[in-house]
Amino acid sequence: MKPLEVKAAVDHLVQERVPLFLWGAPGIGKSSIVRQIAQERGIGFMDLRLTLLDPTDLRGIPFFDAASHKAVWAPPAFLPDGSEPEGILFLDELNTAAPMVQASAYQLILDRRIGEYELPEGWAIVAAGNRESDRGVVFRMPAPLANRFVHLEMEIDPNQWRSWAVANGFDPSVIGFISARPEALFMFDAKSAHRSFATPRSWEYVDKILKSTPEEALLMPLLAGSIGEELAAEFLSWRASAGELPDLEAILEGESQPIPKSTNALHVLSSMIVARIEPKTPTQTLENLLGYLLELDPEFSVMIVKELQQKGVLLEKASNWKQWIKAFGYLLA
């Protein structure tokens, strides 16, 4: 399932408090999607990395209660205590945890309680983990535990990632490069011994590195440490070949600007335009943009218009919209 479909499915199951297990390769944003759902719903979120826990960490430690003359389990303080009536308990890396930790989690998932602790009624349980084929150290999940979940598998979608990256203000050269080379978004090879490889998470690191404006001598080592040496060299070469870009603000002011001849530059410019234009952009600005897009390569002109429409930009209110449709409308089908 693609990320947006996964998000919608998880949202439904969280609402009904149906336990689910989200499978997927490392670095593709599984935990980010679950956290985002909690934020959008305005509910609590607790992320437990089960690989860091011992079985007693979940169950608690027994102590003697002098009043009742019984051994009582002291619940762990890090589990939801009911101060937030609704939330998501996210059990990350469940199948990477040791079998005894999985057994403790099994009771929590099955009975919504463990020892003296009981999960608050309004809390849903979501677990996640990598597949056995992803070169991680995983333990096979017992069938009774697996049967307690709805299982969803998440995959990469470069188009959905591009929309997300634009909305989150990624460096246009990163967005442009992935637009030109969608396969570079995720280049994980379970058989490779390389420590660094490209994933949506590592491209987010690339964006942060570029925004930190490091010295030129540091740029290559930093990028290579994020996405691997070969891809880092290709990205920097691609970025340099984009060359000089037209002044976007001048375009939006209606001033004449050159049309890039390089495909690389067109990808970067497209990313800049989509990031800059919002639904509240004035009509005159949209008219100036459409005037420029009428001169642009048809493929890129149509791509920009489609992405702006997906953002809710009403290009139809521009006076030269019909002119653009007459020129490129046949490519919209």
C-alpha cells in the first residue's frame, strides 16, 4: 500500500482500536505516519522501542504488599496512565525485540493489560517492524501474536513523497532530483554491505544538510554519509548541471525571464514554483505565472499545473487560463 492509503487505513483502525502491524523497509516513514495521525486527531502518542526493553520493563517489578500479604507488580511509569483519555501506543520494532519481550507485548496486545497495568480504554495499539528480507535482526513472530493484528505493508511512492516534500519546504534541488530519478528515493539493497543508502528518511537528512550550508569540502562527505558515495556524487553533479535558474519572483511579477534549456534546471524550477504558489496567491500573480508556463516545455508546464491544482490553487480564475488550456489541454487527459 502507498503511504496515503496506509495513513487512511491506519486512521480507521485506530478509531475502532483494532490492533494493527505496519510492515515495511527501513526509513520509509512508518513511525512518522502513525505520529502524524495522532497529531491530526489531537490525541496522545507514545513510542516504545521494544528492542531497548527487557521483559520486566513492560510487566513491571514484583514487590511484597504488606497490607494484602501478596506479591504485586509495580506497573512501569512510561506506559499511558489515563491522563490523556485517547491515544496511540506505538510498539516499534516489535519483531526485532527478543522473544521474551514479544511474549510480554503479546499479553498487552491480547488482553490490553499486563501484570497490574491496564491500557486505558481510549488507547489504540499500533506495532511496526521491518520485513525478514530487510537485512535486520528479526525474530519470527509467533502465530498467536501475528493473529492479533491486522497486517498492512507499506511501499514507496515517489509522487506522494514529492507532494509531501514540497509541503514541508524541502530544498528544490532535492525534489527536482527525485522527480528526475524516482528510483533514487529508495535504493536499499539487503545484500549490500554499505552502511549508507537512500531512503525517504536519509533524503530528509540531505535536505537538512543543504540548509545548514556546510563548507564545500564538507558537502560530499556529509551527503555520502546519508545516501551513499555514488548517489551523493551523482546528486551533486546533477545539482551543478542545473546551472543558472531564472528569477522566480521576477516571473511572478510579470517580468521577462529566460526559459531553462537544461532538463535538470526545469525540474528544480518546477519544484520551486509548486512550493511558492499557494491557494491564496493573488490572481494577477497566477496570470503572470501562466504567461511564463505558456513558453515552457509542455511536459513541465502540465506537471506544474497538475501539482498546483492538487494543492487547491484555482488557476481557472486567471484571465489567460483558457489560453493555457488551448495550448496544453490535450496533455491533461
